[in-house]
Amino acid sequence: MSARYSPGQILLAALAFSNQAGVKRRPVVGLYDGGDDDLLVAPITSHAARSAHDLSLSEWRQAGLRLPSIARLEKLATVEKGTIIRPLGQVSGADRQQFKSAIQAIFATILSGW
């Protein structure tokens, strides 16, 4: 049986580059754990926001991050739980509500195109 992760959990994961040329350790936020060997995540970066769906974490220190950070909700990914190196923290109360609203907005945008 694989580990279970909760929504809003900040994790350090070994993510493959898009060209599959290597792997980099990156923070991610867990969004959905269906109970199998995979986890739906959003990558976290310290780079500036580039999209209306990038979410700035106001309480990044409390979430276990070293730098001011952005969650890239347009870059959702499914990762194998075996790529998770360790937990870093949890999205805090104020940011948690922002995440809920931002996730609803991104899926509303996706659904509007269907």
C-alpha cells in the first residue's frame, strides 16, 4: 500500500524535466490523492507569476518553503508517489482558502471550453 497525502500538503518531489533529460528536486503542493500510486500536484516555484492562475503563497514560511513562492495551477501534474522525497509542510489557513478559490477558477476555465 502506498502513502496517503492530504490536500494542501507541501512536498519535495523528484520531477523529470519536460524533455525527460534529467530530474530536479522541486516543491509541489498535493491536490488530490485517489488512493493509488499516483498523486495530483501543482508545482511550486520562486519565480514571478506568469499567469492569472499562478497563486502567490502569502504564508510561504509557515508552509515549509525557503523562499517566497508561487503555485502554478496551470501546470498540474500526476506524479508517482515514489518520487516524493519528503513532506515540507502544509498550506496555511489564509492560503488554503485562496487555493480552493483558485482551483475552482481554473477548473471553471477548463470546463467553459468544453
